[in-house]
Amino acid sequence: MASTLQTAPVLEVLGRLHAQADREDAEAKRRVRDRESQLGHRLTQAQRYELYGDAPLAIIREVGELYYLLVVTHRPLTIVEFGASHGISTIYLAAGIRDAGGAGRALITTEILPHKAALARRNLRECGLQEIVEMRVGDALETLADGPSAPDMVVLDGRNDLYVPVLDLLAPRLPAGALVVADLNTDDPDVLAYQRRLREPGSGFFSTELPLDAGIELSVRLESRA
């Protein structure tokens, strides 16, 4: 059986989205660098995202393939994704769910911007993966406050300054063995705070950084000794 990632609709949509990211993401990041150079200090994450505009800010293909492999091998029943944007990472995760058996498995993704959520929904429909995904639109700290009850995989790919608050919101619900995957940025103080949070004594996680793109933090929820 071929991977869902190798089917024609998914190949077409991912090819188009990755090409768009290649065109737009570097320019969006350049706008931020230029503005920070003018001001002489680092912008807040909110200011950065305003300058990013509608750029996908997408993971690279190799990171998406890692997400897919983690889903197929770990076979989570429920995945929570923070930050869908145009849906690139969501497609890789949903394809993994389908190829891990599909039935009884679900992906809950979040996106704060309604127009980006609409684009993600359209892209998922074109891939034939829309039935796997529940889209929650709004502030993730609000949309995820009432569930799910026991996600066994979390993917953090939104605003970096919200990684710690989203993790703290979800951590009490995570069962032992749950995976947490975070897309990193180079020399980002918010990312460093997130990594320190996972490495502090008694965090309840074991965590390591994978040298892929700007870095992927891969963590596992440990068995409670209480």
C-alpha cells in the first residue's frame, strides 16, 4: 500500500504549498529583520506575526515527513496541533493518522486567524483528509481549555511565546508516553524558555533537540512517580 503522502491529491497540494512557502516565508522573515535593524531591538512575537502577514511560515518537507513517521510509528489516538496556518503540517499529521489505521483517531488543530483556518480547511478538503481533522479557530488557550482529555501527541508550531503556556495547559492531561514535538527558531529567547521548561528537574518530560531545519524539540511524557 502506498503512503497517503504519495497519492496524487496530496502531492499536488503539498507541492503547491511548499512552493508558496519558498516564495513568501523568506520575504516575511526579511521584513522582520529589517524592522528590528531599524529599531535596534527584537520585536515581540505579536509584532513579528503582524509583519509576517499571510505568509505560511511553513515547516520544510523533511520536518513534515518526520511528523508523518512519528504518527505512523507512535499511532496516537488523539493529536493536538497548535498553529495550523495554511495546513501544511496538518496535512502531514492527518496523512499519518490515515496510514496508522485511521478509525478512532483524530487530529484537533488550532488557528487564531479565521482566514488562515479557511485556507487550511480548503487544502485538507483537496487532499481528502478533512474528515480526520477538527479545526478550532481562536486563541488556543481558550479553544483547548475544554479538551481533549488525554491527547497522546502534541505538535507546537504556532507563536513561540505561547509554547510554554500551551504546554502547561495540556501537560496535566498527557498520559505517560505522550509525545510533544515543537518546531524551533534559531536564537529565539521564547524557544529557549520552552526548552528550559522541559529540562528543569521534575518537569515530567525527557526531551532532546533534533538537528533538522532550525531544530525540532522532541519530548516524551514520563511515568509519574507520585
